[in-house]
Amino acid sequence: MHFSKHIIARLKAPISVFIKADYYPACFIDRSPLGGDYSVLFLRYYSIDADMASVSWRGVPLSEIIGSQSPWGAPEFPLVTPSRHHTVLYHISNDGNIGDRPPKPHRGRDIWDNGHVRLPCSDKSLYPVEDSNGETYLKKRWEMIEEALRKPISNSHKLADAILSYNIKFKDKWKFRALHTLFNEHLDEDESNYFFNSTLPLIAKLALDLPKLVQAPIPLLKQDKNHSISLSQQQIASLLANAFFCTFPRRNSNKRTSEYSAYPHINFSSLYESEGHGDILEKLKCICHYFRRVCTKVPGGVVTLSRRWVPPRSCPAWAQSGAALAALPLHVDAQGTIEDASGLIQMDFANMYLGGGVLGHGSVQEEIRFVICPELMISMLFTEVLGPNEALIIIGCERYSRYVGYGHGFGWAGDFRDEAPRDSSGRKRCAVLALDALPFSDRALEYRRDNVVRELNKAWVGFSFYSADTQSLQFPGVATGNWGCGVFGGSPQLKSLIQMMACAVARRPMAYYTFGDTELRDEIINVYNILARYNVTVGQLYRYILRFSTTDVLHSHLHSFIQQALIDESKTPRRSSRVEANKTTLTLEPKPEEKQKNDSPDLFSQDEELSEPILVESSIETDDGNKMAVDMKMASDNKIVPDNQMASGNKMASENKMAHTSRLLEEMEKLDEESGQLNLSTNSRDLTNEYSRFFEHKSTPNKMAPKGMPTSSFTLVNEKSSKPGNTSKVLDSGENCIAISNSKNKKIKVPDSDDDMSKSEVPAEIKKKLTKKITDYFSKKKLYCDWHSELDIG
């Protein structure tokens, strides 16, 4: 496979990169300033040659998704730190280091309420029992559990009797079919005897150690709350041992009105009750193997579970997103698996009730992940059903088993030794992200606007977990695949695009695994190439998906539709401005539905004396090197066209910097109607600098242009007349001025000195007209900006 790294361009603004069809584009590796306004963009790509046929993946190499040549070279997640939003159930040493031995439990008082896990060892856990006289009284349930588990248990029937002794009300309901089938029919006699003689007594001891190992209350991770819980692997093992023996109170009811109806099942009774089919027995073997491992050698690490909720108003405005899909590093593999993507955030295609059918009949992606990494099942103890804008990430879980097959063909394949190192908090370098997709019985429903937005928001909430507030790529990337497909009824064509869009906005690279489907792999990478070639943004792709939803989706192909739409639009000039990669055009116009019947869409009506635009569209470079475009449309029959745009036909680059626009509007309102002078008596130099930052110079290499100022010029064009006499330079070389053009083509300068500034005058008649129009305009109409904006992007 041939690899090459090229300097694509030395440019002032982002560009659209056109990739040849025989190359798979990767990502911008670097964009570093060389001095002045210039930057170098590097593009890494791979050519398709004879060696590619033997490679299962396409796109960028996995190291570009991890952010390092080593799987463990990516940045670590935040350290475990106790706080109001982070409950830590173990003691953290002063130096924060955790050795090979399990950490000591954190001490606290028992809390028995609906905001915390009701532990079976609580003194308030009581159970009704009958005495020899037939009278009922309440007995501490933990005493009943201790009595049952301290007795020898030599077979599956005695195990069932022990569990029923403190779950008396289910004596006639629980038959333990799968449990009996496993130990009496599936395993040979030696294997069964070893389990009951050696492993089961250790599991019972681990369960009975709960009061010593968990001494602080465990909060419930409820909906619409951001909270984290960290606990040791030893504490998790003890809690899961209690789930194995079905000791958790109030967690066996299936009634909708029960206290824990919004939580997954945690007691293993539902698994024992399943029919003894092959995949059910294989899941039981995975669980038994886990207990054999942790009872033989107690793991010394810790695990963090974090629930994230984002209110709807804080989710991205997808239609207006300017994130460029071409900037997303993408790796697509037909052979790898998500759980083998070491160093990446690994997706759990979750059920809204975490774990899905892991304690029942399910044996697909989530269920398999939970039984080969049983520590994930601790999330089922305290995580309420996930809401539309919520996600859960689990950091530090360890893998214990190998497996083969999928669904009914799933099988335990032996022991697995997890070689992942631990981070600075003692957690395995493994992060599992649980996101639940919507189920669809009708494929057409998947393309409805509300469903598309829901899936976009869900994916973005998860992918932006622990992301920094920066425009750079966030590492590690996400390892995902056909999320929400299969039994959930989603289509890989749409779900792959949705996840691309969410990753692009979250600025997190993506590795996509197609589970042996080479055709889907090539289809995904091909549509990515097309989107990159046309420099499509997330907002544009969102609109293409909605347009596709109006077609016959059952007999159409989404990727082909998008490709044809791009080809057609490339042949037709776009009427409205377009948000490119990392660009936003700020248009001070109301929503169409907010325009009043008698209002002109622009600030000045057709019959006003001032027929020329007042402010210009300009690209502003801020102190940190960012650029933004401000387009204040003041007349319906006038527009501002930069000279360089007239030559190239490209749109201006921009960043969403609302603070600068607000400052400009504030200064405009300082017009003093009585004196006819600009009210710049204070901070005049600051205002001069502000205008210098807003309006770009047409500069030549001389000292008159401010240092670092971009070089461009702008031209006023009156659409009613294309005569040269009606075209004037707004920003002349070496001058810092704003042009206010009328029929007489007059100019008013914003001088460079304080003295000139204080003497600058505006004709009173024009000034009053400006003040009235600006006040009337902005009192009626809203300003939309940033990623919440409703920009006209076509």
C-alpha cells in the first residue's frame, strides 16, 4: 500500500479539496501558521494499488483515530475526583495512586430511600415470614441470606432452594430451567462438581462480604441528571455476586407501578428462568467463568460510570452546522470488531434499559459485550432508563472471556487476558459508550425529521463526552458500527451518516466496523469521498437527508440520492450563501414567518433616499487567528462582493463570533442626534481597533496596513447598474474607513487618530435617519447567530 504526505496549498482560508477517484482521502493532519495569515494544510491519503486488496480497511489508519501510534498514547479521561457530582465508593490515597491491591472502601452511613440503591445488607431491608403458628412477622432479610448461603450447596436444585428461601413469594413461579439444564445436562459431571465444590463457595463468600466492601450509599443515576460513580472492581464483584444469588430487594417485580420499573433487572433470576437454549447456556458459562477469575485473584482496579444529559436547547442546530465532513478522520474496517479496537471509545449498541436481554434471551452486540465484560452489568443496578438526550460511559471495565458467533450462534470460547494498562486513576484503558437507538418497525419512519434529529442528538451527546472546548480534534476517537440496525430496524446507510455528522460536530474521529460486510465498507467510504470532494457540511447533509425523506425511501437509495443531488447542484449556481467548513455567515434577517406584512425585508425600503448599503460584508481576523464574516444586508437591490470573490466565485470564510457583532451594534447606537458627531469621546482607540478587526484592508506591503491585517478589498456593486462609475472601492489601500455610499457617492472616514476621531462628523439628516432605522429594525427583528442560528445557508 502506497502512502504519501503532501502539502496541498498555502492559503489564507479553508478550501475545498478535490480528491481523485482512485484515492481514499484521510484528514487534515495539521494546519499550523507559518507567519502572517498563511497556513499549510497537509492531507494524508492512500492510493489504491495491488496491496490494497489484502487490506480489510479503508480510509485513514487506525493510529489517526486513536491520535497516537500506540493504542495507549491517546489522552486519558479525567481523573477520579470526589465531588458533588461524582460519588467515589473507595478511599483515594493522598498521591492518588492505586497499586495492585484493591483500594479500601469509603465509609458512610446507610441511606434507604428512592434516591439510592436499596442494598440487601441494610438493616431496613425486611421480609415477611411466617412462624410455626402461622403468624407473619418482619425479619431482617440479610439474616435470611446469610443463613441460606452459609450452608453447603452441592447441586443446582439446592442452589435454587437457597435463593427461594429469601424470595418466598416466587416459590411457585421460578423454575430455574436454564440453571438446571446447564449443570445437569450441558456440562459434564466433573465440570459441575468443580463449580459447586470450588467456585460457588467463593461466590457466596464474596456476596456475604458486601457489608465490609460497600460501606457508603450508592446513588441512583437518574434521568436528566449528570452524575458519576466510581467503585473498585472488588466492590463490583461483590455486588454482582449478590445479583447472582438474587438478593437485591424490590428488584424482581415486572409491574409498571413498581418502584424500579424504570430500571433494568439486576437479579439473575430472569436468566435462570429462560429456556435452556444454546446461547443462554453460553452466557451462563461466561458469567461463571468471570466469578472463577475474580474469586481466584481479586482485581485491584477501579471503574467509573458517568451519565450525561444535555437539555434540548443546548443540542446542535443541525441545519445550520458548518462542520465540514471532509475534516473528519474516518477508518472503515470489514474485519475488526469494536471490542478489539483498543484505545478507542467503544460503542455499546444499547437498549434504553441498559443490558437489554443480557439476563434474558438476547445474544447480540450489547448482550455479548456485557457477558464477556460482566463488570458492565453493574450499570444495571443503578442506571434509570436512558432518555433521548442521554448517554452513559463506563471507563475501566475488564474483559474476561473470548467468544464466537452471534445471536443464537453465540458461544463462550475460553479465557481472555486483558492486557490494557491502567490509567492514573487505576482504571483499565477501556471506555464503553452506551447509546440507545430508536427501534423502527417501518423503515420510512426512520427518515422523519424528528427521528433523524433524535438520533443525531443522541449520538452527539455520547461522542462529545469529555470533549474540550476547542476547535481541534478530540482523541481518542469512536469505534462504532451498524448502530440501531439489525433487530432495531435501522438502515446502515442512514446510521453511518448520522454518526459521521455527530462525530464531525463533536470533532472526534470515527472508526466504523461493518462486521464482514465489504460491500457496506466500500459504500461508506465512497459516500464519504463524495461528501469530502464537494466540501459538504453537516448542515447541508442534514438537509439532503430530509429531502430524501420526501421520496419513496423504500425503493430509493440514500447515498445515490445524495450523490446525484450534489452533481445537480454543482451545475446550478446557488442563490444564497453557504456555510463551508468552519465558516458561518451572519445575516441580520428575521425568520420568514416573523416578517410583518408591511415590513421591507431589508433595513431601508425602496423609496428611501439612501439607496446604497451602509455596512459591508467583510472577513474579520480576530486576535486568535480566527476569521468571521459579517453580512449586514441593508438594501434589497445592493450587495457587497469582495474582489477576490468576484474572481474565484468562492464564499468568504467565517467563525461565529457573536461578541464582535454585538460590539459593533452597540457602537452604532452611540450616534448622538443633537451634535451630529460620533459619540466616541471615550475608548475611541478601542473602537478604532474594533473596526480594524471587522473590516479587512486592501493592503500592499507598506507600513500603513495594521500588522497582521489580512489583505483583501471589497467592491460596492449596485445591481441596478453595472456601470464602472457606480462601482467604488470601499477600503482603499492604507485607509481605515467605512464607506457610506449614496447617490452622490460620499464617504465618511473612521480616522486612525484620537483627534481626528473626535472631530469626525456625520450629516445630521443622515444620522437621524440611520438612528431611527436601526432602532426600528432591531426592535422588531431577532438576531440569530452561532450554532443556534437560523442562517440562510441554502
